[in-house]
Amino acid sequence: MNTAIISVQPIDFHWPVSNPFIFCAHHLDYYPKGKSDLSPDASLKGRNIGSDFTIKDGWRMYHGDSVPGFPVHPHRGFETVTIVQQGFVDHSDSHGQAGRYGKGDVQWMTAGSGLQHSEMFPLLNRDKENTTELFQVWLNLPKKRKFAPPFFKMLWSEDIPIYKNIGENGKSVEVNVIAGNLEGVKALTPAPDSWAAFPENDVAIWTIKMEQSAVWILPAAGKKASRTLYFHHGSSIIIDGTEVQSGNAIIVKPDSALTIESQNTENRILLLQGNPINEPIAQYGPFVMNTQEEIRQAFYDYQQTEFGGWPWPKRDQTHGSDHARFAKHRDGTEEFK
């Protein structure tokens, strides 16, 4: 194995991560047609409703009762970056904020001092399947920013910068630069209190699409960073002479440029990179702090305040049958796509 590759690990639903990232999940569900209430037009018999994480007929309900997804739940002390490749997510939170995003959109949410939100997967198509694919990445916050005001920002697909490279053989590589800087292609500004908001932290979040037979040199990063390539779609790639099959996380040395060759099909990779946050980590479920005492305090605060309560009529709030994407923010501003 080439010395630029530190390790190769198989991936499934939850993917192995390195500091400053604390969680990454890949959701790929082939949902059937939807009904008027945005639920699956199919029987839910035989599913563990409320905690359905076993793929049955190609899809899961997760914690949803009728609409798939994640009804209201709290967070404190970190950020979520949700990258939707197919389908839609309906966001609602305890500050009255809301949104619907999909088709390549990204939501960057700082939980900070604490909020409740729900993330539902509305099945908007009533005449065809509702395939849904997304990545959810949890990015830690340093101690001095764990109590930052909760915040979310939409990175709409039309606005996300794209790096393109066409090799000598005419085959192309496209990279959506969600965070970081790739050969002069700079990402949109992330949430203001994010670890990624400071360039010296060398954070990069990229989705990479390589045509069959494309060859690309991935530039080196700083030597302090962790860098992982999640090869999740395709057949095989060759990294500096080592062949790797799809379905693996490849942890590599960050300060080495890597030659990546795409083999027999189009291949897709998610890259996560960043300098570690060199602080203790205490995590329990939806809370990520520095000490167990702070975790206990988070539970107490949530029990006392519910992080602002829940202003929506349903725990699994959705936003109607229109396919329009939108965002409504705490300050009253609205965006429509």
C-alpha cells in the first residue's frame, strides 16, 4: 500500500470520522410514490415505527411515524452540515425558522447554545418514486464557541462554487466546494461561529464526481489536518497506484498530493478535511461538550427551557405539497428558490 494512504476502512451507514468531525451518515433511500400527506404510498407493516433503521424494500422511516425522517430533537455544542443530493428535507426549529431544501442544496446549522429542530423527508412526487440521498456531517465547535447563538444558513445549489478539471484524455472532474478553497475556487462563507469560518483551520468539505477514466491530482493540504476520502459510489479508483473499491473510507496523509484515477464507471467521493480541535470531547446523544458536567448541564437546561419550546403544530412538521425550496430565518428574512 502506498505510504500516502494511512488506512482503508469499509463504510456503511455511519462513516468513520476524524477530529474536528464527530459524525457522518450517508442516507440513501429509494422511497416509493408519496401520498397527499407526504407519507409513503406503501404499507408500513413490519417496520419498527419510531426507530426504523433497517432497509426494507429499499428504504427506511428512521424516527418518523408517517413521513420519513427525524421529528423534533435537541442539539447543543456543534454544527450540522446537511448535503442533499436527491430528494428534499423539511427543516423546522424551536426559533420558528423553517426551510425546504434539496437537489444539491446544503444547510449549515450551528446548534451552539441549544435548539430543537426536525428534519423530515417529504415524499413530494405522487406519480413516481422519491429517491432521497443526503450526507449529514457533524462538525465540532471549540469551547469558546459552544454557546454561540443558534444559526442556520442555506448554501443553495445554484450558488455553490464548482471546480472543474478536464484531463489530457478529455475526461472531467467536478468538485462542489462546500467549505474550503480548491485551487482558487473558494467556498461560500460558512456559519460565522464555525471552525470552518477561519481559514487557518484548513477545513474542506467537497463532493467529487469523476468521469470514467478521469485522472486528477488532489492538491496537498496542511500537515496538521485530518483528511478522509469517502468513496461511496462507483466501482474502483486508483490512488497513487493503489486500487480501492467503492464502499471504503480512505484516510490519507494531508500534506501529500494524490493522483486519483477513476476506473470503469463514474465515481463519486466525499472529502472531509480539517485541523483538529485540540480539546476534550464529551458526547452524549445530541449534545457535544468538553466535560461530563457540561453534558449534565445541557440535559438540565433542555428540561427547563426546551431550548425555546416547539412553536409548530406537529413534531414531524412538513411544509406542504409544493416542490418549491425556501428558507425562513429568525430575523424575518425569507429566501425562495
